[in-house]
Amino acid sequence: MSEKDPAAGRFAAIQMTRLIGVACVALGIVFATDRVLPNLPDWVGYILIANGLVDVFVIPQILIRKWRSPK
């Protein structure tokens, strides 16, 4: 029986974090431009954009450093 490689799960987690971040940015732009819910305040869209950018650029780097194999 073969064991699962932990690197595959970690890679998937990093990629899913980036994908969710891109989706948050896109949804935030839609909300900020009043395309879907015109009664929603603009700041909700801006928060989603900021959260998405953190998910795309910051969180994966933290996870990569945390999961780096020891030398």
C-alpha cells in the first residue's frame, strides 16, 4: 500500500488559497462597481478586494515558509 505524499496536499491547499483569493477580488470588483447589489455599500467590495489580494500574495508565502522541509 502506498502512502500519500504530504507535499501534494500542501500544494493543493496553496493553490486553493490563491484561487479563492482571485475569486474574492473578482467578487469585490463586482460589488464595488454596483453591478450586482446596488444597495450594498462600496466598502464591502473594497474589503473583499483587500482580502483577496492578501489571499493571493501573502498567505501562500506564509504557508510555503511554514511547510518548508528542514535542511
